[in-house]
Amino acid sequence: MPERPPLDILFPVAALAALTFCVLLLIPFQRVRAAARGQVRASDSALGESERVPPDARLANRSLMNLLEMPVLFYVGCITAYVTHSAGAFLLAVAWLYVALRVAHSAVHLSYNNVYHRLAAYAASNVVLLVFWIALFRMLLVR
């Protein structure tokens, strides 16, 4: 029976998934609050995002979309590293750094939303993700 790869690389995956679910839960909270205040009706979202939806509810929705875009490459990379037994200490550290930067991006986005701070976290996370993939490919090529 083949040796099972260490599960460590799946913990950053779980952490990023948890962040995604937290942001997902924020959306109905924001929308119900807006509806209770009379700022929006259910029909305002019938065909997607409406200008009538208050900015804080639209912001949570946009933040969720951000967590469903580039992180797909992170998830695929981590699963590839797991399946190919390539998830060493370096990839694990880079994976956690990526998660930390995505947490920072979401925190900025959902709080004071400074575009420059948000861009810095976003750009840094993309560079880290690129480093992850380069390191993963190098590990796969030397096998």
C-alpha cells in the first residue's frame, strides 16, 4: 500500500475555505439588515446585483467573488502538491503566507476598504501564488 502524503498542505486550504464561508455568511446578514431598514427589497436582487442594494451588502458580495477567483489556483495547487507528495516545508510556508495575505485583503476590503492597502495585499498574494506554482512545478520536474 502506498504511503499517504502528509495532510499539512490541506490545513491552509481549510483555512481559506473557512474565510470564504465567513464572508458568504456576511452577505445574507447584510442584506437582511438592509431589508429590515427598508433600504432594499427582495426584487432588487432578482436579476443580480442592483444599485439599490446598499454598498456594504454589495461589498460583501464582491469580497466573496474575490475569494472565488484567484484562490481556485491555490486550491488546485495545494491538491496537486498533496496528491503528488510534493508538499514540503517550503510549499507549506508559502501556502500559509498566501492565506494570510488573502485574510489581510478581505479584512481591508470589508472594513475601511482603502484601495491602495487592498491592492497591496491582493498583488502580494498573487506574487506568492506564482511563487507557489513555480516551486511546485520545479518539484514535479525533478522527480
